[in-house]
Amino acid sequence: MSFTIAITGKGGVGKTTLAALTVLRLIAKGRRPVLAVDADPNTCLDAALGVSAAKTVGSVREQARQASAQGLGAGVSKQELLELKIGESLVEADDFDLIAMGRPEGPGCYCYANNVLKDVIAQIAHHYPYVVIDNEAGLENLSRRIVQRADLLVMVSDPSKRGLETVARLHELAREMEICYERLAIVVNRLRSDELPEAAQTLKERTGAELLVGLPQCPQLAELSEDGASLAGIADGNPLVERMDGFLAEAQPGPERRWQS
């Protein structure tokens, strides 16, 4: 059974960076293969992992719609055709595979493709010991139930008071939406010192999070990001890498939690 890590937070706090580092550090520790899911329409996770998602769920949805309208794939249902197209959009690397939501092309919304993506992930996830989901800002993808539950729900913030307050609001939304997870972690990203803000500890107590982790600013990471390079270039021994390894070592399954209204 796969261990699912879902990463969320407000925009600009480093969710995609954290998702990429999570995938890469799991691989480095021999926990492979990993299924990486880029559920943010602004597809960026592929570049951070050093691959290219030429096809996304958003683009193949339109291809499947056009093929069905033109009578192509006779004897194949529209959903089966879309599932096939989504299978073709899976990017295969040595130690991980990636599937990206992307943006829809043509008329219509994500609803249909989203449901098929959910089915496809449910069908293939058991092939991977770990599934890492990079969500768009907020809880939109989680509320759509792309996965039915997360073993580890990670809420990311920067050290600012406003950022931490946003995580508090996200947690309240998680309660209202009855998001199902086993463990909650709060990650405070881009720390300029070794000390976490006092407000971060208060947030941990307020949300009942089991893990509170601070990640330092990393000049090497900033360089790689500016160059659009894979984050695999960050070497072992880097303080950020060491902190990530410690965090993932702590992120073990615990009693399932489900918020009730």
C-alpha cells in the first residue's frame, strides 16, 4: 500500500520546491519508485525534477474529446479513451514517474478529467511505495478528492505572520471540508535563522499538528531555481537536505484522523 504525502499552502511559499525535494530525498534513501503528481495547473514540478511533462491531463482531455467527436477509437468509450490518453501522459524517469494536471484546453472544466485522474491514480498508486502530490494554492485539489486520504498532509508557510495566519485558515477549511489524513505537518520554509517564530509553535498547538519543521534558506537552491535546473543538483550534506531527511524520517503513519462537522 502506498504512503501518500499531500503538500499544500498559499501561493509563493515553496510548495513545488518542497514536493520536488520530498521526491528526490525519498529516492536518495532507497524509497523508490515514487509517483509524483503535479496537481497545480501552473505545471512546475517537472522542471524541478529535471523532466518535461510534454502532455498533461488538461491537454489530453481535449485530445480525447476531439478524437471521440471524430469517431476515432471506435468501440472505446469516451472515459476509456481519456484514461488511455492520461496513461500516455505519464512521464517515466529512472526512479519516479510524474503525471501533471496542467491547464484545460478548449471548452469545459476540469470536473470530468479530474474524476478520471482520480480513478487512474487509484489504479496505479499501488505500484509505488510513495505518492507525492503538489497541490495548487489552497485546498482545492484535496477538496476534489483526487486522493481519498493522505497519510501525511503538509501545510507550508514562510516565516511571516501573514503566512502562518494563512495556514491557520487553511486548517479551518480542512476541518470544514472533512479532509481525511493520518498526520499533519507544518513546514516553515525559508528561515533566515535556526529559530522558528514563536507564532509557529502557537500554530502547531492550535492545529494539533504532530510535526513542526523549519527549513533554512539555501543559496544553492536559489541558484538552481533561478536557472530552472533540477533540484537533484543539491548535494548530500547541505543543511536543507539534512533537515529534509530528518523530517521525512519522522513522517511515519499514525492513527487516522477525520474531521467531523
